[in-house]
Amino acid sequence: TSIELIKLKTVDKVADVVSTLVAGLPVVIALTLFFITLNFGISLWLGELLGHTYLGFFLVAAFYGLVGLILYLFRNKWIKKPLNNSMINQMLN
């Protein structure tokens, strides 16, 4: 009976985690499309201000390169630990 209870609890937790991920997927897709479109608009606008369209794209790319570098340097503190804690909390509750 104990083994069966552990199996059922495991299935329940796995189903909860998977359903949470699947439910969040449409939101992630919509936000991704929004940010892609926004970035194209910002790049074109900056390019127009600077006189060359390609400069706007280079400027936006440099910004994201800097953001990527900062995220890389602080990935454990800002991403890995909070994600691990969230997954553990969701599995134990």
C-alpha cells in the first residue's frame, strides 16, 4: 500500500508540473512574438534616427549581447537557484 501511495503521489506531482508547463507555453509563445516584433520596430526606429537601418539592428544586438553577458555572469544566482527552489517547492507541496 505504501509503494502504491508513493506511485500515485509521484504521478500527481509529475502531472501537476507538466500541466503547469503546458499551460504556460501559449503565454511564452505570445510574449516571444511580441518581443520579436517590438525589437524589429525599435531597430528600424533607431536606424532611422541614426541614418542607417543597419545601425539600429547593431545597436539592439549590442544591447542584447550585454544583457546576455550579464545573465551569463549571474546565471547561478538569478536563474539556477530560483528555478531549482521553485521546482523543489512544487514537487514537495
